[in-house]
Amino acid sequence: MGEMERHRVWEEPMVGRLFGAFYDNAQEGQLHSASFIMGEPTRKGWMRSIRNFVLDGARYAQPRLGPGDYLVVKEPNGSQGAPLLMEALPESRMILLVRDPRDVVSSVLDGARRGSWLYEWGEKGGWKENALADEDPDGFVKRRARNYLHHVGGAKRAFDTHRGPKVLVRYEELRADTPTVMRRIYSELGITVDGDELARAVERHSWENIPKEKKGEGKFYRRGSSGGWREDLTPDQAQTVERITAPLLEEFYPG
């Protein structure tokens, strides 16, 4: 989408985590107190503050953003805060992109092993220090499955309550027929785009056009396919992911 005319991408501002984690970790008593900064009695006030915070941040982060431009916010690691963000910005459009959690967990497990891209990217106190993917892979799988349920579950709640234009996209469908799915996305969001321009953008970012040296095990671009978890996860690990993410599997990947 960032390739399209009058589109700007805000790459993981993490504003969802900023508000979502704080709100989710509040105690029940705090949520009902007007003294708590995000208490229910003062919701109207702090919801307006979230709105202003996001819009002001966007203006500074994207100074070239014009009145007729579209700001595409990519926020996978902040999606736990999606319910608050969509409530604060009800006129926004929303894309809910989901992927089989078993494939997600197997992909992160590969990337977090020693020498892989995620492990090398991590700072002190993060992936390298914990090294759970190597030292305790079963524990790592359990933790990542819970993380996926928390984040995608939050995004799903936001999607269900959002009254503006929205579209649900499964990764597997997007990968199988990217041009058709991208046209559907723009159609359901009510955004008119040039078909030829969209086709060129899809081609430019296709899996086939990614250099071979950037693809493979341990790299950011690993497979670009679905179902690899059957080879990557042990039966026990697969069952762990299925048990933890059962609500999402039942809705998005029944059977």
C-alpha cells in the first residue's frame, strides 16, 4: 500500500502498546475510579487525549502527509491497543490481517534461534539474553502463542465493534492471489485506486522478486507459504498452540 499514490506508511509506531498494555494491566478497582488516569468515569476525556496524541504524532512523523493522503498504520506489535485506538479514531478504516497462529509461532521460533535474523536483531535484555528458542523451545512456543492470542484477540475485538469501513484478510488468501485480495481490500474500504498502479506495486513486492540471498531459514523472508508448521513444530508444540489460540482457530481456521 505504501507504493500507491498519496499513501504514506507509519511503520509500527507502537502507540497501541503504549496505551493498550497500560490499560490491560490496570486493576479492576482502578478502572472504576475517577482518580485513575484511564478510569471509566473519565473515559471521554482520556479518549480525546489518545486521539490528539495519535494525530499529533502522525503529523510530526509524516510531515509530508497532505489533506488528501492516506496514512497506512502498520501496528502488529501494538495491536493489543487496537480497541482503544479505533474507539478514539472511529472515522478510520481498519484492516484485520490474520495468519494461522501455528505458522506464526513456527516462523518466530525459527527467527529467534541463535544466528537467525530476530536473534541478531535483538538488543541486550531481549532475544539474545533469553535465548528461549534454543534453551527452552517448548516454553518459547507457549509464550509466543499467548502473545498472538493477546494481540490478535485485541485486534479482533476492535474489528467487531468498529463501525467504519473495515476488511478481514487472511494471510493465506493474500499469498495465494495477491492482486485479487488487494483489489477487494480497496473496494471494501471505499478507496479508489488505479488498477495498473496497484498491479505494479503487487509485482514489485512479490515473493518471487525478493533476492534469493535474502530468503530462507533463519532469514526475515523465510518461506512465503502456509502450513510449514507441520514440519517445524513438534506434535506437542502444535497442540500447545492449538490449545492456547483455540478461539482464533475456531473462528478463522475451523476444522
